[in-house]
Amino acid sequence: MKRVLLSAAMFLLFAAPAVAAGPSPGAPGIGDPLFPTLGNGGYDVQHYDVDVRYGKAFTDPVEGTVTILARATQALSRFNLDFAGRSVGGVVVNGAPAQWRREGSELIITPRKAIKDRALFVVTVSKYVAVPTVPNDDDPTSTALFVHPSGTATAPQPDLARYFLPSNDHPRDKASFDFRFDVPAGQTAVANGVPLAKWTSGGRTHSVFVQRQPMATELIQMAVGDYDVTNEGFHNGVLLREVTAKPLTAQYLPLLDPTRSQLDWMRARAGAYPFDLYGSLVVDAGLGFALETQTLELIDTFWYEDYGKGTWDATLLHEMSHMWFGDSVAPYSWSDLWLNEGHASWYEFTWGEENGVLEEDTTGYPDDQGYATLDELMKAVYAHGDEWRAESGPVAAPSSPDELFAYQRYHGGALVLYALRQKVGNAAFLRIERAYPERFRDRSVTTDDFIALAAQVSGRPDVVPFLREWVYGTKTPPMPGHPDWTVNAPSTQRTATIPGRRAPRR
């Protein structure tokens, strides 16, 4: 009898429900290997309501209030937001003033009452201040909220939204957005998403925009200044909106004419366009990069003035393809960036081959003379495979944050897709490419998610080890169908560089 009672007691002990853990601080980082303190743990943002007031001069500080709806993923005694702007006025959580302090780029918030696990909560950061800056090649942060002769705009990739918005600044935590602008009358404000309202009173113009599909903070576009907004109507259900700095409109608005045909070209390969509207923002600046800010890609005059219309058109296509690959489907960690840039480069190159504008100097080497076909370009990229793996890490494993935007993620990522097409055939490859943005729409995904999908859609389990070797291996694998292709031996000196911290196309 004692034995029976003891067994019953042990059953009750082990069968008893676990006691819920008490409240504890959310992690100061979301868990990204390349950026350990970027993003934050303990909650999942559902929505941002951003309310900003701009001064008369483009260089004036911007004052804002952001209200964030989030769901706790643990019981929270405190939590962090990312913010590297000038100052914060106050913080309220669930209607009650909260204690807060700043440590570097972390805004550490302690609510009056702990937040229960899985509970929705609202945090408002009021009267925060961000300062627009002039772009400086020696300071990547200077393009977060930047000034040009016709106004301001934002370029927050990868970790710069924290300079103008308290947020969970990582693409793993996507959310919907409302943007509310209060600007001097005569200036124009634009943002991601659909324009909802606009009115002027007391010498100030107010505008509201709604980005209803989830968006990563690195894709925020908030532009204020002397802009022309040209509404081009609907094209196959997509509202087209072009925004140009006023001094550039006459010259550059006609250069955006390829938008319709490029949208059709991308839809035929990647499926339905994932957002409500699309267009470009052309700024009066020489940034030296373009950026896929969601629904309103950012581009400067550099691409046309320095390289001509062929490169300009290819850049438009590159950034447009990101709406599927990088915006709608975002990277889970920054080491997964090749899923964005490899795909965008792939579509840029295949479109360029079809339209006779495969770019010259495509890999950054002085001996490049341009390529007539995609095969020729991929052979040249393949030759540099071991060099790039030694210099900046495997395609899906950048060796450091400074190597994130190396050619390996762009041309090297496109080479992985070329190898996959060689492996499974064109028909299966096209099915994979359409399934990827459809299945993972509005989500953040890993490289292994893509590999598993490719194996499933193609019906080829051997695709898993094949792709893992291509994206994680330290040596470039043989190219299917091209046994004659060879790789150069790694050099003791770096063989290719990219101006500044980022690649020209993002």
C-alpha cells in the first residue's frame, strides 16, 4: 500500500501544471547574431501610430509621438525600445506614466504594473526629438533621416530607424503603421502606404497615411519638403504614385515610365503584387544607393547622371523586385539578407538580359567589360566565389556587420539561384519562385525556410544538402551543368570593395 501511495504522489507531482514564471525583463536584443543589441525581446509589435511635427527649415529638429500596440511574449517587468535620437519627453504604458531611462541606443521602460504574458499593451513615447542630417559618406547614420536641397527623407536600412523613431528596430518584428504629419503649409509630406487624409489650417498642413500590410522598420519612408506627387491611376489593381523633388520633376518623371511594364514583368514571375500601391521617390541628392522602402522606393539622381538610362532602369527593377523579396517577405535575421538581395539581383540580371542592359562592371573588378548573357555573368561571378567566401563569409553567413552588404549577398546570392535552377530545371525553379512570396507573404523567414520550400515544391529532397552547401559552405561547390567553370584562389589582399558601408543597390 505504501508503494501505491508513493507512486500516486509522484504522479500528482509530475502531472501538476507548471507554475507560471514571474515577470522578468525583456531581452535588450532580439537575438540577431550580427547585431546582438538590435531589436528587443519579450514582445511582438502589432501596430505603430507615428505622429510627427516638422519645423520650417529642413534641418530643424523633428518632434514626434509614437503609440505602439504590442503583445507580450512573456510576463514583463520591463522592456526596451530602440532609440538613438536626441531626446525623449515622456513614456506612458497602458495609460499610466512609466519610469524610463536611456543607455546608448536602448530606451529602457519600467511600467507601473507588470505586463502579463500574452497580454496586449500600449506604450506611448511622447515628444521625442530626431534631427535631420546631411548625408556623409563617412557616417552611415547620416542617411537615417537625411536632408537634401528639396527636403528630407529616410533611409533606415539596416539598423537606422532607431535614429528617428522609438521602435523594435528589426525586420523580425513587422507591424502595420499609421503616419500623421504636421508640416508648414506649402510643404508636402509622403509616407509608405495609402494616403488617407490631408487638410490645411493655421498655416500648417496635416496628412495621414496608412500602411496596412506589415512592414519592417528598416523600410520606413517619411519624406517632407518641396515634392511633386503624381498619381498615375491604377494599373491591374495597383495604385501608382510617383514622388519627385520639384526641381527634378520635368526631367525625372518621364524616366519612371517603365514602372507599368516592369510591374507586369515581375507579376508574371513572382505572382500578385503584395501591396496596395507602388511608386518611386526621387530625391535631389547623391546618396550613391537606392533603397526598397515599402511601396515607395527611394532613388537618387546618381543612377542616371553617372551611369545612364540602362542602369537607371535596371535599378528601378531591382528595387521593385524587393517588394516581393525583402519587403513582403522579410529576413528573420540579417544573415538572411541574401534572400532579399540575391533575388533582387537575379531579377535585375534576367530582366537586363532580356532588355539588353546587363550592366558593365557588374562584379566590381577592373577587368570586367560587361556581359551579353546571364550565363557569361554567372560564370564571372562563379570565378570569384572562393575569394568572396574568404573575404566576407558564405552567402548566408556574413563574417561581420561590415560585410553584410558585400557583393557576396548580391551577385553571390544570384549565383545560388542560378545553381538551383541548374539543379531542378527551369519549370521547377519558376514554381519555387512563385511559391516563396505567396507562402511567406507578410512574414519574416530564414534561409532554411527557403531551402525547405525549394525541396518541397521541386519534389527533390536532395535540394536541402545542395543548397546548404551553396549558402553555408566555405568553398564554392561545383556548378551543375558547367563542369568547366573554375574559381580563383583567394587572395591575401581584398579584391573588391563597395563604396561606403553599403552596396550601391540595396
